[in-house]
Amino acid sequence: MKFASSAKFAAVVVTAALALTACGGGSTSSGGSVGPVDGKGKKLSVLVNSNANYPAQQKQWFTDIAAKFKAQTGADVEFETFASGNDELTRIQTSVVSGQGPDVYSLGTTFTPTAYATKAFVTLSDDDWKKVGGKDRFNQAALGISGPDAQHQAGIPFVSRPFVMAYNKDILKAAGIDKPATSWDELAAQAKKMTNPATGTFGLATGYKDNFDPWKFIWAMSVQAGNPLVDGKTLKLDDPTVKKAYETYFGWLTKDKVVDPASVGWSNSNALAAFASGKAGYLMMTTSSSVPTLEKSAVAGKYAYTAMPTTAPGQTSPQGDAANAASILSGDNVVVADYSKQKDLAFAYINLITSKDEQLNYQKIFGDLPANAEALKSLNNPILQPVADTAAKSKATPFTGAWGDIQLALVNVVVQSIPDLSKGSVDDSSLQTRLKDAQTKGQASLDRASK
């Protein structure tokens, strides 16, 4: 799959790199040749996120990449998976305490600060970067959340995953909608025009019970309203903007009634299936990883991607830096455990999976954008251009060791509200109580991380 304009895409990448103050803009190595690693008789343990959308394909990829790694090094690879943010954090904490576990972790970018703060993962030296092809191998914008600064980085970019929304062109046109919404209020208004319960068609498709994504809606709406959530050593989950964000997000189900009532129990894979069947105007908080499914679905040729709204609920235009907060700086980073006795093998594995050919192969199977710069520039598929544009409007989440706990606290407010959502409403006092609890626990974590 290839982008229509390599020059335009390259400009987007450069713009994103300049916008990311934490980005490692320079390279310590151009990626010279690295000698082969002898791993005969050894086994490398790798932890990755379980792919709910493409489980069979992921299983096959495990087999194929293990065979290639065996051919290169003589070593075997054992893959382990985690299925939720809670599971991801638990695995990190358990390994840190015990000093044993996987050699390589593939983590969501927002968990990189937590992993880095433990000091249990390798802070990459110039020689380490050489072993994985050098910093120049990677899209420099993707390095924006690899560490607290360019000289202290632990996360090696694997894939990029800017969040966007997909829309059904036919459903929007039938509802008299000329262009996708750019504000959250406009989105709700458009969704009402497209909703027809009699035909099973709804304006929005989203999964309230997804293990990873609900907090990203709250983060986006809050940041766009001028609340960064973490302000120095102060957590601001008790800010009115956060409450407004939850009310907007829950309101799609309880007040606006623009989502399928069944979505209270959906993960994002269920939302993707609903959109793919032609039963939703918008698919929320999706990425280019939805392409393989949509291209084989009833909406093939009828959908497009666009940036999610950047105007906060209750406002009429982007405020401050809101236009640059269409998505979190998202994707997967790979980190190497400091306790690993097989670091050379670990870097050899990362060198393999971040090579141009393997990155293009992964993109073809799963849809995620490559972190490898050459692979990224070689893509030429017009349908993905809005996803590329969103890369320049992505904002890094706070780089603090407390962020993992804060992120989960935001998700837990949704988890605790599921029974109420199932009954049709979330009362104000319950929401206030849950936010207060999240604020207390999150601030305690931030206090520990700030010492």
C-alpha cells in the first residue's frame, strides 16, 4: 500500500518532527553493518499486544518472523501476549520486581514513560542504536516519546498508529452532510442526522468496553479545552473539562442515542465490524490498521479517513494548541529488559522487525504505518494520506512514570460506569465520585514519580 505523494508525506513527517519538542532530531549513527549474532541453543522471550482484530494473522506472523530469526541467528523466539492496559502494566511491574521475564517488550507508546521510569529497561547507547540500524533508520517524529530527551531513550519505534475516524461517504451524503465534523458538538449533530434505529444504522460506532481506547477520548477533549491533565506536579482529573469530556462521551449513548445500545459491551473490534457492515456513519478512534478489514468489507470504496475533531465540546473553534491534538502520539515502541542476559539477541530481533522489508510486510498484513523511514516514504496509497496528515497533529502524552496509572484511572472511570450506561444514564454524583477517586489515586502516583 503506497501514499500518493512521497514529497507531501515527507513534508508531513518533517513538520511532525519539528513539532515534537521531545523528539530525538539527530542521529548518533547512520546504521552501519553489524556482525551476526550466534544464538544457537538459545531462546528469546518477546512480549507483545494481542491483536484482537487479526488474531490468525498475528499467529502466522509469529511463526514466520521466528523462522527468519532462527535462520539469521540460530535462536528461537517465544512470544507472549497481553490483552489490556491493566495486563500490560502488571507485566511491567512484575518483571521489575522479580528481575526476570521477557527479554523484549513491545509496548504502546503511552506506557514507554512508565517503563523508562522503572530503570529496568536499557537506556540506549550509540552502540545499541547501531545494532538496530541507527537512529536514521526511523521516522524521527516517531522518536518523540522514546525517552525524556534525545540523549536518554529506551523506546525503539516499531509502528506508528495515529488515531483518526473513518466515515461512510454514502451515509453522510444521504444525510445531507457535505464534509466531516471538525468539532465534537458538530459530530454529535451530524450523528443524529445519520441515526435510524429502524434500519439498525447509527451515526457513530465505538466500543465502550474496549480495554485500551476510552481514555483517549477524554484526553483529547480535555487537552483541546486547555487542560493538559498533568501540569508539572499537579494532576487535573478533577477539572471541569474532564467531567465535560466524560459527559460528552457517555452522552452519545445515553442522551444523543447515536450509537448502537449494544456498544456498551463492545470492544473496538466490534465497532469496526459494525462500520464494515455499513451500519455506522463514523468509526471512532481507529487507525490505518482497519484498512485490511475495510478493504474486504461491504464499505470497500465507500469510506475515507479524516482527523478527529479538534474543537472541544461547547466551543466553536480550536483553542490554543488544540489543532495539534487530533491524536495522541501513538504506536508501539520496543524496549529491552536490563535484566536480560541476551541483549545482543534482543537487538538482533529488533533489527530484523524494523528493517524496511519486514516493516512493509507488517504494514501489508496489519495496516499499521511503518516506523522505518525508508519504508514509510515508499508507501503510496491516497486513502492513507489523512492518517499521515494526522501524524503532524499528534501530541505526546505527558512523559512521567505515573502516566500508566493515570491512563488506567481514566479507563477505570468508564469501567465503573458500564453498569450505569447499560441502564441508560450515569448520574452526576456517581461520575463526580469516580473522578475524585481517580484524581486521588492518580495524584498519589504522580507524587511518587516526582520524587
